[in-house]
Amino acid sequence: MKSKTILVTGGAGFIGSHLCKKLLNENHKVICLDNLFTGTLKNIEEFENNNNFEFVNQDITKPYYRDNIDEIYNLACPASPIHYQSNPIKTVKTCTIGVINMLGLAKKNKAKILQASTSEVYGDPEIHPQKEDYNGNVNTLGFRSCYDEGKRCAETLFMDYKREHSLNIKIVRIFNTYGPNMTKNDGRVVSNFIIQALDGKDITVYGDGSQTRSFQFVDDLVKGLLKMMNSDFAGPVNLGNPVELSMKDLASRVIKLTNSSSKIIYKKLPDDDPKRRRPDISLASSKLGWNPVIDLETGLQKTINYFTHH
């Protein structure tokens, strides 16, 4: 396989750091661009002596120029409500100005560019499971809108650059993902439950715990991102694990796997929290030959081991 020069924005983040590792293992030159808002140097410290790895501490909302880039994975954007709501205007800027900067860089380099979009573009879905042709049910005015609408706008920009400039674009819609390198304090359900269980604290479930999510392990997702980049398909395509479970069920499994004495307590559900979320991945399966293979138990155990030692 020919070695490429690949830019990964958000490369010091949870998913980005796993992607950098995979690309380096395939002997590509990786430029990791990250402003370290939610990413950490710890996530990428194992690559610092690798001559094929370069870290650039920069925000994508500032112009970035570089020649000889073959591919861009645009993963830069805070993805948990705690982080993206802490500076909502900045979140929108990342998804608009930042995306325009990266699309401009791709155009200049004639590079392929992949946008890490999200299942949040479907909002609180009225159809179940969600297929790519569903336009979504999104609130434009709520506290989550900076992220949901920002990511929807990013998809629009990608499609416009494809039509206007014949840019080779890819759009993936990522559903809930978990695994090592998740941020401890990001308020996401898997890391929350695991940390509470390991600390022997009560596990906080919002609402009555009947709302569902579908969780994919990060290694499965990274394989999907690579398959998408190397396909002749623009997308959008859902990448997620269609096994759906309730929050109450997830909490019970985490307690069991950690042998914790934690009890489950219930609190008020936040605004605009989707009731159900499950991807239809038939498109990823037929177009990319991609299906998640890591089951929840295995993935949770790996994530628990990570949090036990970090």
C-alpha cells in the first residue's frame, strides 16, 4: 500500500487518537491537528517518537495551510453536551468556519476529505431505526442546537463543495461510540456509569431509564472510517451498532462487570434528550462491507480496564 500524508483534525481526541494509531500502523504520515479543548496530549504520547507523526496545536477555525496532503479526516468538534454547550457559539464556528477551512485545504490539495457527522442530525427521531434518507426532527432553538444544527450545516457545506468544486467528499454519521481514551468528565453515559461504578457511587440514570441507545466500540468505528475513505461512495452513511439497549440495562451491566456495590438512582431527563436511537446500517453493510463485530460485553470490559488504570 502506498504511504499517504493524512491530516486528522481532532486527532488528540477520543476517536481521533485511535484513528491516528491505525493510520500510523499502516505506515502513513499523520498530521494531527488539535486545539486540545477536549483532546489530550496523553492520548497521543505513544506516537511522539514516531517520525511519521506530527502534532500541530491549532484550532480549525483559524486558517491552516499545508501542501501535499492526500486525505483529511475532519473529526474536530467537541461531541459531548457538557463540552459543546460550554461555548455554543464556538461549536457552531467549528462546524462552519472550521469546516470551510478544511474544505478549502482539501480543494487546494485535491485531497479526499471525510466529515465525521453524527446521529444527532436525526434529532429526536420519529422513525425507528434511522436510515440515511431520514431528514430528522431537530430543534433549531434548544441548548443542543449548536451541535445538531452545526453538524447539519457541515453536511450541507460538504455537499455544496462536491457540487460546486467536484471535491471528493465523504460523510459518515457516527452513532454512540465508546472505548479507551474517552474523557472522564464529558458526561457521556458509558464513561459516567463506569466511573461511578468503579468509585462505588450511585449510578445516575436520567428519566425512568427506558430511553435507548446503541453503542459501538471505537475499533469498529475506525475500521468503518477507513473503509469509507477508501470507497468510491460519498455517503452519507450511518456507522453504529444496531444492538439497542435501555439506560437501565446498561447501568445493570456495568455494575455486574465491575462487581460494584453501586445502586441506580433516577434524576430528571435533560431537554431534547432523544428517547430512542438505533442506526439502520444496511447501507454501510452493502456499500462498504462493514459491520460492527465487537459485542457490548467485550467492549465494556476493555473500557473498564482502561478507566481502572487511568
